[in-house]
Amino acid sequence: MKIQQNYDNDVNLKIKRRRWMNVGLIYLILLLFSVLFMGTFLFGAISSLKDNPGSWPPTLKTEQLSLKNWIGAYKLARQGGGSGFFGELKSGYKVSLEVTYKYPKGIEIQPPQIIIPKRFKGTGRTALELDREFTADFVETKPAKEIDRIPEKDGTQVSYKVIVINTSQKDFSELPLDLVVPYKVKFIKATLFPNRIERLGMVQSWNNLVSGVIPYVFHNHFRVFNENYSRSTGKRLFTTWIFNSFFICIIKVITTLIFASMAGYALARLRFYGKNTLFIFILFSMMIPGQVTFISNYLVLRDGIFGLTKLFGGGSLLNTFTGLIISGLVGASAVFIMKQFFEGLPREMEEAARIDGASTYQIFAKIMLPLAKPALGALTILTFQGVWNEFFWPLVVLTSPMDKFTLTIGLLSFKDTYASGTFDWGPILAGAIISALPVIILFIVFQRYFIEGISFSGIKG
Amino acid sequence: MENKWSSLKEKTAPYILLSPFLFGFIIFFGYAFIRSLYFSFTDYDLFSIPNWVGIKNYINLFKEHLFATALRNSLTFAIIVTTLQTIFALLLAVVMNQKIRGIRYFRAAYYMPSVTSSIVITLIFMWMFQRQGVINYLLTIFRRYGLIIGVFLTFLVGIQLLLVVREKLRSRPVEYFEPGYIILSIILAAIITYVLKDFGIIKPIEAKAVDIFWLNTREKVPFWGGPFAFPRPLGAIMILNIWTTTPTFMILYLAGLQDIPRVLYEAADVDGATGLQKLWYITVPQLKHITFLVVTLGLIGTLQMFDQVKIIGNQAPLESTITLAYYVYQSAFPGASAPKVGMASAAAIILAVLTLTVVLIQKIFSGEGRELRD
């Protein structure tokens, strides 16, 4: 008896241990896959903070994510009279940067040359602000002052203090700086790590000493907003695109919800002539790529829906949101999802209502719609995601001016904006990450609906 | 009178409920499809009046080199991507189908690539596929540390086999992928590899950085593929596409997995089936209808691949990335030269017919298809 019990315990323990091992292994595999699926985004997001995401080797080490630089950026921005998180260089304020070099043996120790460069914001077609005032014309610098000297075996480490004073009556939002040292002198450290080290280490270059912590960290993200202006209205393009995308999404979500549930209900429950044929056509349309129908649709919009809208004084519907929206009020797949959902609901309530003398419209609005909440939730999310990410049709309809672009088409234009020889990957990645954020946030909050939506459209289909 | 009115109202109700949908559907699908068909037999150029030219466009298409390339690329792309993503989605779903804590978060994390737009993903991938990009860097690491990784894997497999065989000799019930042993083998192999590296017996190789042109190249892969080789930029897009769509289909499979009766697995356990056998003889057949759906959706999706080609644009030679969908767009809006709407429409019709045919063939072969109808 006792032996039997012992044996049972032993087996139980083994089974338990085995299950734990199993769980451990599964977690390990799941983690590995997470790296694969999430890692790309995280790496992209982290690299979008870097000064040059295209640098080799591509590492996770990012100056913009080091506490030391945050403190440095905070200090410098405070010295300039800003808040620390968002900085500026106010009239009469003095900014001092400490920087350390290593002079190898045989090279004369001399302080670095201080240059306040005159830089245009942006590159290529983004550099539009021609009549800008340069900070360099209004500030004074003093020769770098030596503050420390540590002799080492193969050379000497020397620290300098670089001081810039705003002697003018104006406030400035930025203070770029270049320090030049002789060849072979090595940069060791500074209050704020330079954005670039160029010409074999001879030039250390800062974009903006007084940016403050947040613009320092999200340098590229600020560039995305600040460097793209509309040529016709002067508004910030990226902000406009975000609004455009949101606007179109909201309208289309509303029209889809209303019209898809109406059509879906009719297809699921009502009897009418040609119902099966219509349903077959709906399925057929879901298999046909947009490239088959877009030429005709383009023409329809160009000529104002068979010329009808032109009769009423409207022009071409190309490059208008009306055109973009009217051609996609409700998708066939949305109708399909609603039809499948309504078919799955029990008929009893409906029949009871009909006996009580309710009309079709009353049944639809008072009974069926409230029951359809989960499907409508899923459809909202799916439609929002679909419209936010839509690429092909906006590409055809919206060509100019750039104010009319949606975020996806706008991002495509970044490929031209930030390509002069090589890509300036910083703002491109930053723009991509920003434009992915709304959908990712939506997904994290309404995760359940996403998964349900997929199952609705898939399994029951 | 009252009665007549309300009966009329009831009779028209379906049409009124359908009307907003039908408005868009008839104009922007029905009419558009018929007009595309019509344009494909004309020499229309978006501006002048179309002239009927018969099937000349179709004949010209098959004479054109670029169209043949596009057709080939589209088919290769559709077949390879659909196959791989279906397999990966199934395997991933099987791994994910566990009742363990936190599985929801993993599921959410995996699904992330599927919710983001093609432009965002493609831009990030273009950055990774640069000559001095992440992909080449990872390959460089593999080249440099390949020996060490190889040693680790050899020990891992060796120790695992040793442990399993030892248990089998004592005729204990044990699987080749016994989880406890795998963990033990990983730890042991890691220790041995570390010690070997520490003593300098195995060293990372001093290799040059990998410098593969992923986008700006006309090279074909695999180099031994002969007529079946495809351009490397297309391969890059394949990797991207598999990565983004696998999670979507994983969700479908997951839903299907939950419907498989547990009894089947319990019976298999009694018969002493291994994990692989269970996967092959129970899971795969039970998920047949989902596989049909996944393959159908996959084929429809991959055959109309357009976004990635447009976004990569001049970063890769046109012949290396062009697909049918892009060919249609390119012919209708060629930029500098005159639009060839006739040719574009003919290509579009071929794309539509191709999609329908492929789905039909798939349906016949799998003997399924009820799902799509009801």
C-alpha cells in the first residue's frame, strides 16, 4: 500500500515537472517569435531616434537614449533660458559646453576652434525658408578655456569649456555648433554628445545645443513636422495629412457601419428578386483586384459621375475627398461580414415582433441593430484600419496639391523629399513610426475586436 | 389605403435598405468591370474617343517582354508566398494554441505587423535591406560566428539524442522533442560552447562584412534555380509579405484549432502517437476547410501585390519587381508617355481571369468550396 502511494507520488511529481518544462519551453519559443515580429518595429522605432539610422554597424546603442545626454541637453537648455525639456537661447543668456579631447604624444595641445555654422533647415526641396535669420550673426563666442589636464601614458586628456553668449536683443530657438581640432586628436566626451563627428574625427558637430531634452530625443520626429510645408498654404504638411487621414477614416467608418448593416440585413433576412445573383456578384467582386476597376473609376471621378455633378456646378472629383469617399462608401466585404453575422442570429425575436405588427424598418432599427453590437465593433476597427492603411486608390485619386494627401501617400512622397543621393533615413523612419501609431494604439486598446473581425470575415465566410 | 401603403413599404424595404450599397457597387464595380472589359478591346488613351481594335491588345501583350516578366513574377510570388505563409501560419498557430498565462499578449505582439500599413512596413524593410542595413549586418554576424553557432547546435542535437536514446533503451516513454531534455540540452550545449570559446579552441572568423544588394540588383536567386529562379528584390518583397500576412492567417487557424475535439488527441495519446504524428494525422486534416480559406485568401492577396512594388519604386530595377497589378497601373499612368489604357485593361482582365482560375483550380483540388458559397 505504502509503496503504491510512493509510486503514485513519484509519477505525479514527474508529470508535474514535465508540464513545467513544457511550459518553459513554450515561453522560450514564444519569446523568440516575439523578437521576430516585434523586434523589427522596435528596432525601427529606436533607430528613428538616431542621428543617422543608416550608419554601419546598425546597433541598438543610441545616443538619444542615454541618461547622460538627457542630463546634458537639460542643463544646456536651462542655461539658454528655456525650460529644460523644451529649450531656447534667450537674449543675454550664456551657454557653456564642456568637452574633453585626447591629444596623443607629439601633437601640440591647442584649444579647439569654435564655429557657429549657418545651416538651413532640411534638405532638398524641404529647405524653403530662405530669409531666415541665423543665430550665428547675433551671438558671441569666447576662445575655449582649458579647465583640466590629465597626463596619460600615450598622451594627454584635456578638457575645455566652450562659452556662447547671446548678446543681441533677440531670442533664438537653436544654437548649432562645430568644434574643429587637429588631425589625430581624439574626441572623448562632452556635456552633450555631438550629433555628427566628421572628417576623420576632426569636426564635432551639434545641430542644436539648446534644443531641450524632448526635441533632442525626438529630433527626427520634430523634423518630420517642421520641415514639410505646403507651397500653397504654408501649413505644416504632416499635420495636414494626419487630419486628412482621420477625417476620411471617420466618414468612411460611419457610412460603412450604416450602409453595411442595412445591406447585410436585407441580404440575410429579407426576400427579394435577384438576391442570390447579387450575393454571387458580391463574392465575385471580393476576388477582383482594384487594378481591374480603377481606370473606369478614375474616369467616373474625372468627369464628375457621368457628368452629373458638373451639371450642378461641381468640377472634377479627382483630388477631392468627396471623390475618394463617394467611391468607397461601403465595401463589399463589409456587407459580407454583416450578412454573415445577421444570419447567425436567432429568428424568434424578429418573428415575434412581426406578429406584433412591426415593420421591416422597425425590426431592423430596434431589434437587429442592438443585437449587432459586437459585429459593428469589429467592423469599426476593421474599416478604420483598412482606410487608414489604404494605398492604391488614394494614390490614383490624390495627386496634387500635397495638402490633399492622406498619410500613406504623404509618406510615399517622403521617399523623394529625403533622398538626395542617399536616403536621409531619420525622418523617413520617424514618419513611418508616427503614422503607424494610431492603428497600433487602436489595436492595443481594442485587441479583442480585431481578432473577432478576422474570425467574422474568415471562419464564417 | 393604409394597408396598401404599408404593404408597398414592406415590398420596397429590401431595395431601399440595399440602395446605398448598390449605388456604389453598380457604379464603382459593375459598370467599372464591364467598362474595363470594353476598354481591353479598344485603343483608348484617357482623352480621345476609343476605337474598337478587337483582340489586338491581348496579342500585343503576349509579345511584350515586360508583360511576360510581370506575369512570371506575379505567379512565382503568389505560389511561393502562399505556400510558405500557410505553413508558417499553421505551425505558429499550433505553438500559440496553449492555455498558458500571458498568451494573449504574445498573440497581440505577433499580430502587430498585420495591422500596420504596407507603406510603413515597406519603408522599414527598405531601411533594413539597405546595403549597410540590418539584414546584411545579421548575415555578417552569422558568417563571423557561424562556427560557434554550428558547434552549439551540434552539441545541442547530440546531447538531446543521447538523453533520449538512453531513456529509450530503458524502454521509458519519451519523445524526441522531450521539453525537459531540450532545456537541459540547451543549457549544457551553451556551457560547452562557452568553455570552448573561452579556451580559444573555437574562434569567430575574421570575415568581411556581407555586402548583398537586396534591392538594386538584377541578380536572380537561387543561383542554381535555372528557369525557376526569381529576382532577388522580389525575394526581399516575399520575405516582407510572409512576415506581415502570416499572423493574420495564424488567427484563422487558431480559431479552427479550438474547434477540434480534444477526444481525438486523447485517443492518439492512448495509441502512443508522437507530437508530429498528431500534427500530421489529426490537426492538418481537421483544419482542411481553414486551409482552403487561407490558401484562397492568400492567392487573391498575393496575385494583386502592388503597394510594395510602387513604394520600392526606383530603388530596384523595374523588371526585378514588376507584378501584373503594377503593370496595369504603369500602363494606364506611365508618367511621361501616352497612357495605354487598352493594354492596361487587357492586362487587368488577364489578372482577374488568372485570379479566378487559380481559386477555381485550388477549389477543385481541395474538393472544398462550400465555405465560399454559404
